[in-house]
Amino acid sequence: MQRVFSGLTILEAHIVAGLLENHGLTTHVAGHYLQGAVGELPASDFAHVFVDDDDVAIAETLIADYESGKFASSASD
């Protein structure tokens, strides 16, 4: 597996993993226990999403769409 996304929080990592899984990719989210370990310290670079090696290109395209707001809903949705 390869890391394709680093989230600001574990929640964002799970949102991206869910997006990828909804498009048929197998994911793994790492960093669950590290968030609790840092306590009140500023946490960074611990929430990662991994996909199978064969799915990296598809995942990168979907993540680029996510980051550009393609999947955002409008007020009328």
C-alpha cells in the first residue's frame, strides 16, 4: 500500500477514505492512536490514507477533485 493523503485530522482522513471507498478502492487509515497521544499539543502529520499500489493514480485523481471542491454540495442541495 502507498500513502496518498495526509489529513489535518483523523476525521478528514476518514472522509477522504470514505470517498475513495465509494469509488471502489480499498483504503487503510493510519494514525488513530497518535491523535490521542498528543493531547493538547499541536498535532500534525499523523492522519494518513493508504491505498493499494495499483489504485494510486485513481486515488490521486479523486483526491485532487476533493481538494478542488468538486464534491462539495451547494446550499440548494
